[in-house]
Amino acid sequence: MITGPEPSGIAGSGHVITARGERCFFCGEATEDPAVMWSGATGEIFLHPPCFPELMIRGSRDLLELEHRSGGRLAWRPDERNQGAAPS
Ligand SMILES: [Zn+2]
């Protein structure tokens, strides 16, 4: 989601989310609108727009390392790996 003075573009929410008074999850500096905001299971993170691709690049690098460490397969937890798969 993009923060700012305009209501959220998510249909029906009508909420205005601001990054003012928050800190960037990546660099730790104060954020202003517009910023990127994600809500997760334990809270929200805010990111400066230039910091967003920096985080994604590092996340992709970590995922590639995880793939290599798991022998070329992504190391999903066994109980999640088969969710949605057709019964065998
Ligand atoms: Zn930042």
C-alpha cells in the first residue's frame, strides 16, 4: 500500500494511512508520504520508495541462498509444502 493524503486505493477501505511519525524498516530514518506500507501478522512496516527495491534485492539474495542450501529446492516446511496439492 502507498501512504499519503489520499484514501487507500484498496476497494472499500477509505482509510488514509500516513507514514509521518514512522521509521523506514530498511534504513531506520524517518518516513514521509508517500511511502510503502505493508501490514503483516505482527504489525506494519514502512519503507522509503528507494529503500523498497533495496529490501527486495536482499530478500531475493537470501531466497537464492536458501535454495542452494536446500539442494536446489526451496525449503518449505513439510506441512505447508503440500497444501493445495491434489491428494495422491
Ligand atoms: Zn529507508
